[in-house]
Amino acid sequence: MARFAPFETLAEVERQHILRTLCLCESNRTQAAKALKVSLRCLRNKLRDYKQQGHEVPEAKPGQYIGLHEHPIHIQPDQT
């Protein structure tokens, strides 16, 4: 008789994929959100929910949410 692995729910597969991606991005939530093609807010909410459900979620690195190094602001000199 064939033995079947227990089925995983879609939510479990999604959680595993998100957490794996976060690890590959070295806990950088901005990079993970981009890789997953979701908003940073969506990722933060999912991670908060996983933590509340008792799953281990890697801590964010200090200052990673600012993202100023990724999108520098260029100010044009006044041409008056």
C-alpha cells in the first residue's frame, strides 16, 4: 500500500515560502517583499500574524525599513 505524505494547506505553503524568501534576503523585509512581489505592508502583516500564531519569525535588521540608500533623493539646484 502506498504511503502519502500529509497534505499541507495553501496557508502553510505560503508561510513556508515567505519565511524561506525572508531567510534568503537575510531578514531584509524590503528585499523580501520585492522578491515576493507584495507590498512591504502586506509582508509585515503576514509576519506579525505568523508570530502571533507561534511561528518563529526572524527579527528585522535595524534601520532596514528606511530604504533611503536604495532611493536617494536628488535635489535640483534652484535655477533662478
